[in-house]
Amino acid sequence: MNTNIVVTNERQWPIAPYPADGSSLGAGQRSYSAAAILDFPTLMRILHHWRWLVLGAIGLGLAGAILVSLLTTPVYRAGVTLEANPPTVAVSDEQSRQQDSQSSNSFDFIATQVGLLGSRAVAERTAQELNLANNPDVVAQEAEASQRLRAATGFVQGGLKVVAPEEGQLIKFSYDSTSPQLAALIANGIADSFINTALQRRYEASAYARNFLERQINKTRSDLERSERAAVAYAQQQGIITTAGASSDGKQSTSSDTNSLQGESLVQLNSALAAATARRISAEGAYRQALATGPTGEVNSAVLPLRQEVARLKSEYQQKREFMKPEHPEMLSLQSQINELERQIAGQVTQASSGRINGLLADYRAAASAERALQARVAGLKGDVLNLRGRSIQYTILQREVDTNRSLYDALLQRYKEIGVAGGVGTAPVSIVDRAQTPTFPFKPNLLLNLLFGMGLGLLAGIVSAIGLEFVNDTIKSRDDVRRKLSLACLGAVPKTAARDSFVEDLKNPTSIISEAYSAIVAALRFSTEEGMPKVLLVTSTRSAEGKSSSALAIAQNFARRERRVLLVDSDLRKPAFKAANDRIGLSKLLTTEDPLQDHVVETQHVNLWLLPSGPLPPNPADLLSTGRIRKVIGEARDAFDLVVIDGPPTLGLADAPLLAAAAGSALFVIESGKTRTRAAIEALNRLEATGTRILGATLTKSEESSGGYGRYGYGYGYGYGAKGRIKKTEILMIPHDEDDGRKTPAEAEV
């Protein structure tokens, strides 16, 4: 329905991206970047836009997967499971320790077995044991035997797949072939050949060790005989006589002086001297202790009765002293008895101590004499032993060589016996757990896997192609592209409709999609600056046929319905969008004359909407627009009308649009969705901003974001003039654009 909207002059909050001071971004502040941000919404929009391409790529991938599955020869896979066993046969102790270490590190051992399983030697042995060189299904029979064997070996290696276990000791391998029987046969043959090869390699290693030990034993035996003869000859020459002596390991030792007669005598004398010295020291200590101490316990026990009698007499003497004087005869008799007993005790003690000390002194002197005799004999033997030691040095060297050769000979002989008993054959490094069975179903082609792979590959190719085409065709397609690529506010998007000749009817109907879209754009323009809607607005675009003329008409008509006096100016002096019946009036005439504005303005069939046509086409439009007359005309129109909407020419390639933008001061940039390239739009905006023009925002026309689409339109006006000075109303007629080059085909309107 129609509603009257009053536009006030109150200050409104701006929605265009401009600083608070009203200045524009300035020239050169916009830059083109092909590497646009590819976020999830953008990706979804690209996939929706190129959905048929993506679906076609997926279908092509599925068809290719089916075709490959049908053309691929079936391949059968037979698998074998082996268990790795640590080795148990060792040629030497060092190798045994190495094998124990290898067994503890099962990962290295299993990795070694996996490498050996895929070796050429195993493959060649398998080909020989299975006689694959003479199998026509494996190799061609025209070649020589050696060439057929090499070909069969390559055939076995080509189908073998060995899988190293991540843990445990189970090794799994498989063999692929176009024949299920041949796959199972070769897989089992590889397992048998691998075990036989390992055993043969082990036996060959032990045989080499036996041969080596035989040579070493013969050489060591000769060295032992030579060294023994040299030692015996030297002992006879020097008169060295050794006694049999054994070391801790049971072997004869000649490294000590005790093995000679002189050495043994010296050892015995040293032992006797040590014993004599100990006895002398003990006797001397006992003698000195007897001198220092008193009577011994034996002496005390011998005089004990006398000491008891002395004690009894002293007690009796003390009792009688209480009533008798010491001069009393009885007291003197007791004292005499006591003195006699004490004299006897002293004599007995002295006699016993003297006999004991004399005995100890005799023992000490005998021990010292024996010690001195032994010391003299030891000193005499020392010279003989030292002389023998000097003559035994070379003999010791020769005897040590004999011992070394004998030890080496015994060790080699013992190892040779062990190898001879073991025969070099022990437990095989691997054993078969599961043999290969003849497969009943082919391993490949796997139809389901091929279909999934084909679909995934097709989807990936479709997405990559869509993104590639999207960036190759770098056009503005959505509101987000306007904001992100141009750094410009998108004031609205006009949907694309199916009909080509209903644009005017859609504008007349306020509930139509077109009217609603332009109503939203008009509402956004009212909030584009702090002062609200500017009084002069230039509508331009990057190139022609983008919908700027239709947008200018729709904006002008929308404001006219809101009781605003609106003047629509057709400023395209090269390819005008509107044509009057009388071509003697228009903008080009105003720029070349001093006529008043009202003489060239015509009234349309829409209330409150007037039109200033372009007028006759001049030969130099840029020169006309570069004069100061255009500013006067726009200023006169600003004073006479509430709103002046200027339908400008395209920006790129011409100087007209920047000149008009500089005179108008504000501009609305029209972009055709899916047609206008980003680089061209940025260049056009930079040219406009270089003049100081304020870009209020952009309008996206023929958008497919919310509608199925609409046709491409141009517009024409028919004008008729009656009496002189009178302006007659004209009707707006829809004139379609030429589909090839975008040129407008003006048609005169009936008056």
C-alpha cells in the first residue's frame, strides 16, 4: 500500500564507512587483492553457486570409479603368518653374547628378518624351487634360461608385500597375483624358501668357522711345540731346576722363585726364622714381666699356711695387749713367734721367684741363639736366589709363551669340538604359523572403495574447480563481497526477476520485490550521513548496463512518493538513458547557454517527480562538464528541489563521472551482481574518491541472493511540448538494453 513518509532534516546516524569529520577514504586507500578471505560462508556461497559443477565432478568421479573397476583385472591376495625365533647356535662366546643381546632387542631382530624376507636371494630361491622360470603363466619362454630366471625373480619380488609388526613377533606377508592358485603357491614357496635360506646361511657360517679353526689349531700346535723346545733347552743350558707348581687355574706357573731348589730352601728357612723370632720375643716378654711383677700364684699358695699362722698370732697379740704391756714376757714371746714366721715366708718367696726368673732367662737366651743361626743361613741363601733370578728371566719369558700357546690351543680345540657336535644347525630364525590358502574373492578392484575414492576425488576436484573459477572470475556477487572486497557499505540488493518488461509495473506496486528492495535502499540512504539524505546524489557504476539508470529512477520515484520534490537528471551526454520528444532542451543546452533551469525541466506522470534530460549529444561532453557551469546548474537544482538524483555515466574509461561526482559531492555506486569485476570496481571507486566525493555506499543489482532473478532493463522517457513555455506530462516507457554490447536503444514516448 502507499504510505506518505515525511523526510525531516534531523541529524541521523551514518551507516557509510566514513570518518566523523565527513572526509572520504581518499585516493589510493583501496587496493585490489585476489587472495580474498575464504571463510566458511564464502565457501558455502561458492559451492551453492557452482553446485552443478561440483555435482558433475562427483558424477564424473563415480563414473570413472565404476569404469576403472570394470576394466581392472582381478587381483587375488594370499597371506602367510610367520613367528620370529631368536637364534640358538653361536660360533664363539662373543657371538653368543651378541645373540643374547639381539634376542633381548626383538624389534631389531624382527626388522632384520623383515628385510631378509623381501631380499632378492629369497625370491630367486623361490623361483628356482617352484620352477617358475619354465611356467608360461609367469614369464615368456622365448628368452634364455638365465633371463627367464631373472624375470621370474622379479615377478616374485613384484607381488610380495611384507608388513613389519608394531609389537609382538608375528611377521605377516602377502602375495598378489591375477591367479588365486598361483598366489597361494608362491606365498607358501616364499615362506619355505626363506626358512631354507636361513638354515643354509647358518650352516655355511659354521662350516667357514670350522675351516678357520682347523687352520688356527695347526698353527697354534706348531707354535706350542717350538716354544716348549726353546724353554727346555734354555733350562738345561743354565742349570735351572724347577719344581712342579700350579696356579689357581690349574696351570703350571714359573713366575715365582719358589719353583727352584734354592727358592724352596729360602722359603723354609724364612718360615723357621719367623718362628724362632716369635719364640724369642715371647721368652723375652715373659722374662721382663717376671722381673717387673711379684710372686706368682704358685708362690703365694706355698706360703699360705705360714701367713695364716702369722695372722692368728697378730690377733692374739692384739687381744692380750689390752691388759698386758709389750714388755710382758708373754707379749715378747708372741712377738718373737711372729717375726720368725715372717722371716720364713720371705725366704720361701725369694727362693721360688729366683728359680722361675732363671728358667725364663734360659728360655730367652736359647730362642735368641736359634734366631741368630737362622738369620745367618737366610743371608747365605739370598745371594743364591738373586743369582738364580737373574738367570731365570729369559726362562720365565719362554715358559710364559709356552703357557699362552697351550691355553690358545686348548680353547681352539674345545670350540672345534663344539662346532663339530652342533654341526652348525640350530633352530630356524622363523617358523610358519599359518600357511596361505587359495583366495576365493579378488583383493582388488574393490568397488566400494573405488566408489568412495572416486566420489571423494570428484568432490575435491569440483570444490577446487569452483574455487578456482570463482577467483578467476573475481566479480562482486554478494553483499559480503561489497563489504569485504571494496570496504564499502552495501545499502541494499535488488533481486533478479524473471520478466523483462515489468520493471515499471513493479515500481508502481509497493509490495513487489523490486519496490521493497529500493525502499530498503532509500531507507539506508536516509541514514548514510550524519545530516541524513544528501540533497544531491550521483548514481554511477563501473561500466554500462549495470542498472544505474533503473536505480536512479527507482530512488527518485520512491522519494517522490514520500512527498519530496525530486529532480531526475540524465547526465550521460554520450549514451543517454532517457530521450525527450523535443531534443532542443536538456543538460547539454544548459551547459552551453545561460538559460534558467525551469526551461529545460519536464514533469513526468509521477507526482513530485521531474526530469532534466541529457539534451542533444555534444561532441565534447568532458569539456562541457569541466566548466563551472555544471556546478551552477546543480546548485540551482538544489535550491529548487528537495532532492536531485543524477543518473551519471560509467566511471571507467571516461572523465565524465569524476567531474559530475566532484560537482555533486555525494555518490551512490551501482554494482551488477556476478558481472562487475573487483579490480574494475576498485579502480572506479579510487577515481571517484580522488575528486573528494563522498561514496555513500553501493547497491547490488540483479542479485541472486534472495530471488530467482530478473531481466536487464534500460529506460526511456517520452516528452511532448504543447504551447510555448508549457510543460506537458509524459509517461515513462521501458526500453530493453541490447544483449550484445549493453547499448541502450532509445525509443520516443508518445505524448
